[in-house]
Amino acid sequence: MLSLLSFRHLIQRPWRTLLLLAGYALGVAVMVVLLSIGTAMLTQARSERLVGGGAITVLPEGIDVEVMKTGGLGGMFLSIDHAKFVYRQILASPRLAGDVTAAAPQMVGKLVYLTLPDGRQQPVLASGQIPSRNAAVGAGADLAAGAWTDDARDRAWMAPTPFELRNEIDHFHLPPAALAADPSWAEWHYFNVVSADGKRWAFISFIVARQVAGGRWGGQVLVTLHEHGRPTRRFVADVPASAVRFSTHDADLRIGESSVTVLPDGRYRLHAAAREDAGGAPLALDFVVSPEAGAYFPGASVATDSLVSGYVVPALRAEATGSICVRGGCEPFAGVQAYHDHNWGVWRGVSWEWGAGRAGPLGVLYGKVNASASTVVRPLFLYLTDSLGFLAVFRPRVVSYVDGDTILVGGYRVAVPSRGVMTDVRGDDSVRVELDVQDAAGTDTRAPLIERGDTGAARALARPYFIQMKGLLRVSGRVHGRPIGGTGIGFFETYR
């Protein structure tokens, strides 16, 4: 009966019947395509070359997923730079707690070489995961027997204690073999401390420098005391290598009687003993520096055949309590503004732009390294933190300085900035930073034993005067759709 009705309908209404048949065929075809896509996606999801679990996969910028799957050249060295920082300060941060339920660092199918007892190397595919995090994103391992749980290293990777974090990012380094004999190699802990009224401040450097290879190196403690309207006072202690202790595993440093020690709670204890260049007045300095949680910069480094330059800021915002004593007269400091960074590398022909400070609730850091042999003009990086840690990164092209003042450096009058401005726009975010310079001091880099680490010969810079400034730092703009802003004390460095 159905066949007869269908045949008669086709005879009486041929076009309508053909249209209905075409629609039915199209629907079946669409269903076949969708099922095929679903099957393909399921097959890909089960591929051993893809990481499973979660709703979003985070990969390095520019990576081709298909290249990564097929093992092409673009996927050979797949890695995410500063993965720990990305996890701690972005994906698992309180800022994204409302959007990200869980994040899991994973590495699957990484080619490594296993050295066997007989010396042969065997290529193997290695995977790395944190059990609790994988389970949280629905990608827990299927165990045939036993249990797989987080260990101490997993915990330290995800959420290190303040003590572990300081030693992880603030330890010392050895120069690469090609640069071990370079006399401009230097590495140092640097701190600055400001009095409560903002009128006095100290720059404190604990330096290891010169030719580490061959033992022709040593340590130096350098403290410069500054006060508005008064000359800079410079205190130095030079120490032979035999009286220096540093480590590539922790941040502790001893230079003769002076030392930097990371306390069990992650604070820094500083002790410095030095004598003034002019007159030999003794200085004794003791501080405990307490970094603000989350306010740190994880580090950046440049490495070429002729240049190594590394930089990390373990304490972008910190407080210091202690004293500075000169000839027995002591000035106490209680809970005052402080800052700490760590630098290493070779410094012949190297200059930089740099600044750091507070702007209300914001921690502000900017800078770039300039190598005299390079003709490439790179923008600065501008790094912002707030009470939740990392906030944003901008890339201003330059600091636009106005040289509205002069100072005497070695008997020569040098023009120095009185103010500076930098701006940047990245998508819907924007920032404007204004520097109001209140005090400046200069050093001629053509002399030996210059400030901030180069204890070798002159650095042969086109702009030889190293200018250190203190002043007000103002920030305004918008980040993530919200206005940001603040004013506070900052320190800035440039060359003239």
C-alpha cells in the first residue's frame, strides 16, 4: 500500500516529491559528515601524541598542532618558557579562579636519550605529569596496580614555599666555557632601601666578578648612601676568592664579613661591612628584607657567542627593617620600601635602560639591555604586578626623556633627565608611565671598579656616563577592562 501511494504521489506531484527526496538525502548526508567528524575527533583524542584532559590546551605561540602531532621539525623542541611561572601566576592564580577550575602541566611523548650502563644511548619517549592536577582535569592515569600521588617535587613545582622560590630563581650561575675567562663577567645581588620620609636611600650590591676560570676573580661589597641635596657617599670592601662563597643551587652569598642569607620563611638577611672611599669611615649595615607575596619577576636572559645577560627580580615590592651605621652613628629603618634583583653576565660594551618602584598598589618594572655590537632597536618590557601577583606586560618603544638638569661627574658637567614618559597600547589595554626625577648621580664607566658590577677594564660605551636616578613614578591606564593607576617612589637608570 505504501509503495502504491508513493508511486501515485510521484506521478501526480513529481516536483514536490523530488524536493522532499532531495531534502531527505541532504539530511542523511549531513548526518554522515557529522558522524565522520566525530569519529575523527575521537581518534585524535586517543592519539598518543596529543595531551588529554581539560577544556583548553595551552601551547607556545605560533606552534602548529598538526606539526606537533606528526613530529615535524616545528615540534621537535616543544616547550613553554617559564612554565612554572605561567602555571603559578596565570593559569592557577587567584585572578582566574572564577574562570579556571583546574590547570594541569603535562608533557607527552617528548624525545629524550637514555644512557645505558655500557655507554650506548637509547632514544625513548618520555612523559611528565602531576598526578593530582591530571586527575583534576579528568586525565588521570589508568593504573594497573598501586597508587600514583604527588611527591615533594610535584608540590614544589606547583606551589613552592617562599624559601624554595627564592633559591629556585635567585641562585648564582657559572659563566659558559667560552666566556669563563672574560674579565667583564660579573654577578650580583642588588638591594635598595628608602627611608620612611623618602629623603635618604641606599644602593647595596654584593658582587662576584672577573675571570672565574683560572681563579682570577673575587668579591666586592658596594654600598652607596644618597640624600637629597648632598653628595653620594661610597663604601667598598674588596675580598679575594678564597673568602667568597656562592652556590648554583641556592641564593646565599658570603663575601668576607658580608653576607646575604635566605631565611626559612623566605625573607633575606643582609649584613655588609665596608669602608668609605674618601676618609675610610667604617660602615656596618644590617637589614631583614621581606618580599611581598607574588610580586616577583621570574627572570629573563640573553645568550649569544659573545654576550650573556641574565636578570631576575625576587622582590619587586618588599619592606626592610634594620639599620645603617657609619662611624658608630646608626640610622634605624622600620618597615620601609625596599627592592631586590639579581644580575649576571658579561658587561663589555653593554648598557641598559632600567627602572623599578611602586605606584600605589602596583609594582612597576621596566628595562632592556643594549649591546654595542647590535644594530637592532628593541622595545622595552614593562612589567606590572598588584596584590594578586602578575598583572600585565607592555612593550613601550622608548623612554622619552627630557634632559632638564645637569650634574658633575669626575669634574665634567653632564646633562641628565628631569622627567621621562613611556606609553604603550596592546589591544584594549593601555598604559602611561611618567618619571619625575628628584635626584641623579653619575659614574664614568671609563674608570675601573665602576658601580653595578664591572670590575674589569673600561666598557668602551658610546654614552659612557651611567646615571642613577630617584624620583616619583606615576602610572595610569587600563588593564583587563579596568582602570589602573598610582604614584610612588621609583629608581631609574640610563646612560649619557
